[in-house]
Amino acid sequence: NRDAPRMGRYLSEMDVVPDQIVSSPAKRALSTIKLASIEMGFDVDSIVLDEDLYFRGGGAYLSAIRQMDATSQTVMAVGHYPMVDEVISILTGKMAVKHFGTATVACLQTEIEEWKDLEAGCCSLLWMVKPKELRQSE
């Protein structure tokens, strides 16, 4: 998969390297984030695995993010369609406008003090990029 490293390089170039990553343990999700992490310089052994991201809905993503360390400025949740679309819609209070395919990255911003305070509608979508868009610009 060439897209995962491409996305990791993109995040590194954008200076959007997470302090913490939580991922579904599913083989495809984990493989994707490990390849991207290498390119970002993120320690793959630090990735937190959460089975609920594979088996439960968008609420599981909220729960996982709420458990992130309060000192982390940037966190990443890695999972599956359609739950990722669902959680973006919940966090922004707007329906996701793009389909969230494999290795797609969305950057959301919030003004909350701690991750435990994360709630519906508290984020704004800054940008969303698909691997295909980066391939076209290379």
C-alpha cells in the first residue's frame, strides 16, 4: 500500500504529527497506520489499540478520543467507514461531505481544554484529503 506512507509524509510536511494515536486493531487499519507512522516519525509501539473502533459505531470513537492524555495537543483516531464519517459528522455537527476511504485524513480543530470534554458539535473541519488527491498533484 503506497497510500499509507504517502499520507504519513503529507502529515509530516503539514506539521500535523499526532501526540497520540488510537486505532482499530483490524489488520488493514493497523497496517495502514503503522506505515503512515513510520513516515511521520511516530513510534508504532505507542499506538493504542481499541477493539471498539472496529465493532461499535461513531460513539466509540468519541469515547476513545475522550480517553487521550490531556497533555496531547494533536490526536489521531484510525478506523473504518462508515463510522469515521459518522464521528466527523457528530463532532462538526454537519454531515460529512466526502466519503472517507482508505488512508483518507481529516483534520478537525477544537477549543476544548481536555479531551475528556469532547462533545458533539465542538469541532470544525479544517481540511480533508484523500490519497488520490495527493497522487494527482505528484
